[in-house]
Amino acid sequence: MLLSKNDFLPRAEATLARLDGALKDALSHQGAPLVTSLGRAFPKDAPLEPAGLAKALCPGPVSHVGLAAVVMREFLEPVDAVLDASLSKSTVVTGNAKAPGSLLVTCPLLVLGDLEVDGFLDDCGPDSTIVVLGRCVAKGLRTSGNFLVLGDLVVRDVIQGVYNDESLIVAGNLTTRFLDENDHEVACYGELHAEHRFENGRSDEEAALQASAFLVPGLWNIDSGEIDHDELFARIRRNEPVFTETKKHP
């Protein structure tokens, strides 16, 4: 379905006016979403495919493409999709999306329902921007791009932030076992549940020392002050243990 500027913008105005609470706060985290920014994405007032609108709004503040995703949900019939292991072309899933294994994202990805990744989710900013309007679930997450979840984010093992240019923003609750922000902004407007959390500003040496208490040997080196995140996520891909103690996950 093509999205018409004349239909889309009035709906966006109405949607924006009724946003409130954590949803509005999360959408506004990088600045207030602007309907005028959505309007500029339409070339010469021509209609756009949903994926084309997502691409036109990225890279940039996730506020605008997040608002666009919320409005799209009001226009588009929900259709579920199974995702390939790698996405490099702007994609909009109007229903729920599932990746049967790990997922690499190097483009805009909008999921208007829930996103379930049965493995490791890796996004590559600034090329990637991910917006999930529902619940997002994965076994591991490494994020360097803008990532907005308007429902809950549940990551079984590890969330690692990479670089400090973009943000992970969650309107609902964020639950994981190990959160390593590593200078990447993490904003949660619900409850944040992490058994182990390394916040921004931690030193590499301090992180390695603390990680040695709960990560299996081979994933940390106290002498060099390093956590081997590549090996950590490789083990998650292979469904191998990364923690010294097993835990029953909710």
C-alpha cells in the first residue's frame, strides 16, 4: 500500500496530539517528533511505500521515524513475517516479525507488532535504525544504532552498547541478565531489570574485574582490562553458556 502525504500527515497530527505517558516520553527522547519532518520525507508530494518512508527518515532522530511507525499501524493491515538472517534493505513488517536464528540489521527496520529473534540480534548504526512498536525478545543484543522499543525489551543473556552516537530507548520494561552500556546511551521509561549492569563511564579494567565474577573464563582478561564481546556473542549464537551460574529465565 502506498502512503499518501495528504492522508498521512493529518493522521500523524491526530496521533501526536493523543500521545502521553511513557510512550510520548520515549518517542520524544531525541527531541519532539515533528509532523513537518514527516512531510519533508515525501518527494514532491508523491506517495511512498512504507519502506521508502522509513528510508527517507533515516538516519536521523528516531523520534520522527518512530512517529511514522505508529501512524503506519493505523493505515496498514497487519501481516506477520519471517526474517532472513541479514537485512540490508529498508523493511517494514506490518504485523509480528520472527527471526528463526540470529539477525544482522544494516538498514531501517520497522516492526509494527512484536519482534522475536531466536538468537543474537546485531544492529549496525548509523545505517541501521530499528523501531519495534510491540515487544522485542532476543537471546543477545549488540546495538550501535538507534533502537526504539515501545513495548518491553527482553534479552535473555546480554545487551552490549557500542559507540555513543545513537541510543537504545525502551518505553516499557527492559529485562536482561547483563547490561553493558559501554558509553552507549540506554534510556528505559519503564522498569529496568539487570542482574549485572555496567553503566556509562566504567573503566575497562573495572569492567573486566567485575565480569570475572559472573562470566565464564575466556570471556574476560583482567590483566589487559578486556571483555571479549565477540566471543561472548559467538557463544550465544552457538547456544553455549556464558555465565558461571545457570539461571532459570522468566
